[in-house]
Amino acid sequence: MPKTSLLLGKSKLSTAEVSQTATPPISKGKAPAPPPTRTSTSHSSLRPTQTTTLFSTTKPSAPPFRNPKGATPQVKPNPPASTSKLPPQPPGGNPPALPPAAPMAQPNPPPRILGTALESYNGKGDTAIAFWNSLENYFTVNATTFDTDAKKVLSALTYFKQGTQAGDWASDHIATILARNPINYGMWQDFRDAFKAQFIPPETQNEAIQSIHNTPQRNQKFGEWYQEWSRYARQANVDEATKIYAFCRALDTALHNKLLQLSLMPTMLARLVEKAREFNRNWRTFAGPTRGF
């Protein structure tokens, strides 16, 4: 029997045994049979019988975990699942609350327009002064809105009736303004002078000036007389001092004397007319209806 050499943990086959595992001859038309697996066994007093498998593909298993000190390994418990839908909070507690946002400033509403809008002017000379006085009064009452000359001119040009002499004049004036580069509406005083030169005949104003001096009250009731006199005053287009002087001269003598007794004479025609109405009403109330200023 051939000798078998033994190594630690392995066995070797003898030359005779290896030769016996040669591949058998291949017959035509048949696939070669796989070689038989050969195992060798040997009896030894030092080691038990070992079986060696050729062409083994089994990988060695990982060595077991050993704790050299014998301590029990610590296993970190899994954190409990959160059921809250809120986002995770940063460490250190909740962040400080943001200060309330400052309220946004609300834009100021546009100022309310006072009075009634004027009727469109048709260009007739007998109504030119009345129209212009009403226009200036409208801008004065709404001075907060019409606070520049450009706004006054731009707004005034919308009160000229189209298809009339006044509308044609306003259209030409607008074309002149738009032709400037940059666009400039000019001064309000220049626009006033242009309007008067176009629509107020000089003879009309001269006649009105004469009428405020030559229309006395005499025996007329104050209300009836003042309605006629004030129409001439609007057409005359004179300053406030001239109107006050003509008004006092045209009053009834008794009423005029009552105004002279005032400790402080009003400097505005409207205030002077109000005082004259008050004296006339008191006299008619206490003196009887047979006489009146």
C-alpha cells in the first residue's frame, strides 16, 4: 500500500492514487462524464478522520464576536416614533417669537370736491364774466385739489363747449401747449388774460364799471337792488376795494350811515353785504313795513 503523507489539517494523495484519477477516454458521440470525487481517509492516533473535497467553493464564515473583558455589549434603544405633525424643534427650546410687523401706511384718500361742476361755456360775451368768476370761485373752494397753475389750466380747458367759438379756442390752446417740449401749461394769470382778451369785449367791462357807480338803491328794496348791482360788479372785474367803494355810495343814505357806525369796517365785499342785510332786516322788523332801505 503506498504511503500517505499527513500534514496539519490537510491530506495528500500518493502518486499512484493521483494517476488513478486520470480522465477516461472520450467516446465519439457522447459527452464526457464528470470525474468522480476522490476522498482519502487515514487513521491516526493524533487526529480524527478528515475528508477533503476537491474544488470546494464554500467561503469561510466570519469569526464570532468576542468581548475580551466579558462586558455586556450596550445596545442603543431606537427613539420612539413621533406622532406629532409639527416640524422638529432645534435644541435649546423654541426660538423667540418675532416682533409684530409694523402696520403699512394707508394712502390718504383724495380730497373731496366741493361745489357743483360748471356748465360748459359757449363763447358768448354776455356770459363770459359770469362764467369766469364761477370758474375761479370753484378753484378757490377746491384749492387743495387744484393747487398748481397746471392743474387749474388743464381743468379749465375741459369747461369749453365743443362745436362753439369757445370750444375752438380751447382746442387751439391745447394744441399750443402740447407742441411745447417739454409740455408746459403756463401760468394761471397768463391764461386769465388770454381768456379775457378773447371773450370779454372792452366795452362790456367799461359799461359794467360805470354801472356799479351809477346804479343807486334809492327807494328799491335791498334784495332787488343788490341782485342788479352785483351783476354789474361781476362784469366789471375790478378789485375788492373798488367794489366796496361803489357799493357804499350806491346804498340808501340811512343804511349807509348805519354802516359808518361800525367800529371796524369789513374789508371784504361779501362781509359788508352781510352787515347791510342785517341792518335792513332789523329796521324793517322794528320800524314797520311801510318804510325800508
